[in-house]
Amino acid sequence: MNTVGRLVIYGAGLALAFGGTFAIAAAVVPDATVAAWSQDDRGAHSDPATSTTAPPATTREEQEIDVSGLTIAQSGFMIGPIQTPAVPGETSTLSFQILDPAGAPVTAFETAHGKDLHLITVRTDGAGYRHVHPELDPATGTWSLPWTWEAAGSYRVYADFTTPDATTVTLSRMIDVAGTLEPQPPAGVSLRDNVDGFDVTITGELAAGSASDLTVEVTRDGDPVADLEPYLGAFGHLVALRQGDLAYLHVHAHGDEPQPGDLAGPGVSFTAEVPTTGLYLLYLGFQVDGQVHTAQFVLDAIPPSGSAGIPDAPAGGTDDDADHDGH
């Protein structure tokens, strides 16, 4: 047999062998399975815009609601460097400016809850809380007030204000006060506080990811206090901070804004929204006989009923049914 004939016979053998292989494969692997393989392969390279693949689970950041106060800049505004006394016991001035996108000091603010700006300071362990109202120098845009730190530590300083176009902004910076630090972290849940002779209790439960109703009640010597005076647009002012990062949460007081001369008590109700489970530090300001008093509580937020899982609060590190907002 010549060479050409041998090549023809060899080619025919190869065709027969491969044909047999494909026949066996077709018999062993069903057509539906092969089609599924083909579909999966197309899906792996499909256009994201037309893909039916479910999106990844929502991230922690996307699940969070109404959290602010953790940045020096927001909504085009920035809080400038803060000048304060360097050590505890030294009396000087706390001062700062709010800057616009061009870096110029802002001098126009909208009055909210009786004040143009609310200044809140708290140490990273939750101690040393203060809520005060500095004065604005309209010529320079500098906010200032006399200041003395009572103890060493790292403090978050919040500036909470409303712009002329009704945008609410909460900015903050960290301040380090030199000296020996004696941390005083909360020991756990605390639903009662005694301050300046007043017994103050809080009832209600925080549920992560939903609105929660809370009620505080003020008594003195066992008797209900019925002469709570208006304070910052309500009969009580509640600030909530998340332990771990001191995220600033909006709390809303129930009821219409009281008028001068109105009195209420012993109870004041609020609605709070917290994004994660874990401990929250709550600070209640209330006024009696012209004097403001501050009670402190610690609540432990639980997952909402039927929740598939709300992320826990950060472990550490700091770097409206209602008629009016809290600060």
C-alpha cells in the first residue's frame, strides 16, 4: 500500500475513535446538564447590567442609619483646628471656626432649638460630658468660650449647627489633653442616675435598626417633679452616643415645642434610632428653677424582632414621628 493510502486509513481511524468518544459522553452526561454548564459559563462572563445574579449582602456601612459626628467635614463644611488648654486645670479659651468649601469662615447660621451652634464634648470612655453654647464673633467667624479641662484624656468635640438652607450638620475633632489618664468606662447597663438631688430613671428598650420609644422620669425626694422647664426646645434634651466610636445619633423629643412659662413632668418621652446592637451612652439635660442638670444612662441595644442579624457596634477606636430633633 502506498503512502497516501496509509494516511487515508489512519485518518478514518481517528475519526472513528473521536466519534465513539463523543457518543459515549452523550450517553453518560445528559443534555440538560451540558446545557446547564453552558449557561453557567455565560453567566460568569455576563454583563453586570443584565446579570440576574443577586447582589452581595449589604455592608455594615450601608445598614447604618442616621449616624453622624465622626468626621471633620460634611455637606461642604469643615470644622477647623480647635484651640484649647493643653492640660487639665488650666483655664483658657476653647475656640474654632466652621469653614465653607472655599476655606472661608462661616458667619451665617440658622437658629435651632434656641441656639446657633451646640458644642458637645465627651472623653472616649464616655466621661466628662458637656453641652454648652459658645459665642460667635461675626467679624472673624470664630466661636469661643472660656474653658478648663477637668481631666486628661482624648476627647471628641462636636459642633452641631444648622445652615441658612436648613441643612443640619454635625462635625467633630479629637482633642488630646495631656496628663495621667484614669479611664472610667461604663460598667454596663445603667437605667437610673442621681444628679443634684434628682432621681432620674429611663424606661424603654433600644432595638437596632428601628425607632425605639424611651421615657425618662424625674423625681426628687420620692415626689414627682412636675415643674420641668423648656430647655432647647423641649422639656428634656437627650443625646445618644455609641460606645466604641462615639457616633452621634439623632434623638427626637415627643410633643410640640413648649413656650416660655410652660411646665411639664415628671415624664418626658423620646424616639431614638440606633443602627447596631451594643451599648449606647445617653445624656439627658433638663432644667428646673433655671438650672440645667445632666443625667447619664447606658442602654444595650438588641436586634429588632425577626431580624436576620444587625451588625454589632464597633469594638473600639474613635479617630420623624417627632416634632423636633435632638442635638
